[in-house]
Amino acid sequence: MLREPLHETWIDSNRFVARRFVRPIQRFMEVEASAGAALLLMAVIAMVWANSALSDSYFDLWHTHVEVALGSIHLFSHSLQDFVNDALMAIFFFVVGLEIKRELVLGRLRDPRAAALPVVAGAGGMLVPALVYVLIVMGEGGPALNGWAVPTATDIAFSLGVVSLLGSRVAPGAKLFLLALAIADDIGAIAIIAFFYSDSLQWDWLTWGILTLVAVAVAGRVGIRAHSFYIPMALLAWFCVYESGVHPTLVGVALAFLTPPRPMYSAEDLHGKGRAILDSSPRHIVTDQQREQADHQILALADVARESVAPLVRNEHRLLSWSSFLVLPIFALANAGVRLEGDVGQLLQPVALGTALGLLLGKTVGISLFTWLAVRMGWGILPEGMGARDVVALAAVAGIGFTVAIFVSGLAFVDQGLIDQAKLGILSGSLLAGLLGFFLYRFGPAPRSPEEASG
């Protein structure tokens, strides 16, 4: 006989939801920190593979022609590497966009005063690296100058991964400051891609793409929740924007910003509707008829529970691990392989040197200087437990540009030689920046507790 109390099932479900959805920012930070290890592993594999006796197989694999067609309509016809960068990375940017929107609407960036410090610091972490790059590459001129935005990026996964290794030496407020800084940096990177690294526009395709996004926005407003509607619309929007000349990964960001940040049902609605379903359900299931009735009621209860969680939170929860542990490692494997020919002199090439110093020197100086100015001018205050050492160390860690920096390098340059120089600069600059931040924390004085500070 079946004797499961439906009320106990409801209680267990509530506990499960509470465990899985509580404090999404904490889960985001934990997943991104763990993803840094997967990124590092794939980057090392790519570098070893690209410089081994099997190097030709590495480049042949990622240059394999990929064609996606729907009848006579060719949706995509480029290399496998381009498919990763243009299609799979749209998922990554969708997740990043969800995190940005959540922080803007519900999190630390909602309050202008709380957001001011990381936003100003992020601006310094973009302006100064770009200036350092331009000063170094200015003599080279020409296409090399197009890479000015490459060292402006911060990799959330790697940065949080380095900080996670330091444990209690990094105050909780410092970790949140780094996350907010990286999110502000991502907003800037998205704007740069949109305004500076999109091809000549095809306005007819762009118009259709915008109309598709408008349809998605209207559907969200009227309460349409079916994935069978949104997934085809997302693919259609991606294709239209791809054909328009605007980089299609920006569709991921646009869709994220159109995702409702609040649930359809309030907590009161959940309690009322759930209670009504529970009150009409059998307390003990004995017969098959009662089992069938209970199944329908549980499904109704599940629908109410699902719609009591905001679509923004649900989508981030579902896709965060896929983005962090599948999309980004594949991206690293496809893009981090740089053939090292010759000696260390490659690092002295203008693009490589400008990128490396932009990340290492530009980020450290830019973030530290702008943070000091913001605090000095009264635009913001440092989180509790942070001091000057923390600011400089976190500024250095933010110089790990890896994922977005490599992505931007592929947009900034056409010449493969310049792309390889930029990637070499990204890898070396990110490594040195991470080591600098790690050692500043690891061998500096341990942070004082609030009791010690007050004493």
C-alpha cells in the first residue's frame, strides 16, 4: 500500500527549495571559484597540445568547418572555434547578464551608494589598462591599436578561484567587493563589444532581431512562461543579430535583462494556493484512485512552487554550472592554445607586452588609484575588514583577464599573429597578476577581527 502523507512531501519540498535557492550570490561565488580550476586545466591542456608533436591536430580540430542549416537557410557556416565563440559563449553571456541584472535589481548594485565604489574602481580598472596598452603599442600603430580593450577585462572565475585559496585571510566584504568590481567590469566589457567590436550593420536583420526581443519582452509581461516559446525565440534573435553584424553573444545579455527578476506568485500566494491544494488532498494514500488524485495535486503544487521562484533565479540556477563547467572550459580549450615559437622575445612584442602590462600594472594601479579617490571624495566606503593592502591585492587579482580578454582579442584582431601575441600577453599577464595578488595576501599580515580592530 502507498501511505505517503502529501503534507510531509510538501514540507520536504520546501526544505529542498530552501537549500537549493538560498543566497544565490553565495552559490554563484562558490561555483565560479571552483570553475577556475576547470578553466586552468583546459588552458594548460590547450597550451601543451598546441606545442606538442600533435599540434597540427589541435589547430585542425578547431578549424574544422561547421555548418548548421535549416533546409535552404544556412544558420551558421564557420569553423568549430567560431561556433564556440559565437554560439556557446552566448550561454556564458546570458548567465553573466542574469548575475548583473540580479545585482542591479536585488543585490549590491541596487543601492547607488553601495555600487559607487566598485563601479568607480571598475572604471579605473578599464581606463588605466587601456592607457598602458596604447602607450606601449602606439609606436606599432595600425591594427595593433585595435586591441586597446583586451587588457580591460576581469575573469570572475579565475579571480574568485585565487581568492578562495586564501581562505580566512580575505575578509567576506573583500570577496563581495571583488565580485561587484568584476560585475561592473563585465558591464563595461559588454558595452565595449557592442559599440566598438561589431561589424558593419545590416539594419534589416538588426530590426528583426530587435522585434524578436520586443516579442520576448511582451511575452514576459503578459505572463507567458513556456520554454517552448522562449527557446525558439532566443534562437531566432541570435540568428538575426548574427546576420546583422552585431556580435551575437550580446543577445544572451539582452535576453538576461528581459528575464523577470521577480516571481509570478508572492509568498502569500504560494502559502494560500499551496494550502488550498493541501487541504483538498488525502492525508494518506491507500488506493490507486487516491494515488492518481495525489499525483495531479502534486503537479499543481509543483507548478505553484515553480512560479513562486523568479525566472531570473531559476535560469541562473539551471545554467550556472553548465556555463562554468562546460561552456567556459570548452572555450579555454579552443582558444588558449598558442604556439610558442622562438624564445621569450615573443613577450616583448608590442601587443603581447602591452596586454601583459595592461593586466598586471594597469589593473593594479587603476583599481587602487580610483578606489582611493572614491573613498577620499566620499563617494563610497570600503567594506568592513578591508584596508589598503586588501585594495592593492584585489586590484592585482582583478588583473586576471583570461576568458573575456581572450574573447575580445578574437574580436579586436584579424591577423592571427596579433591574436597569438594578445593571447600570450593575456596568459602571462594574468598569471603574474594572480601571483602578485596571492602573495600580497599570503605573506602579508593576517586580517584583524572586529574585536581586535576596536581594541
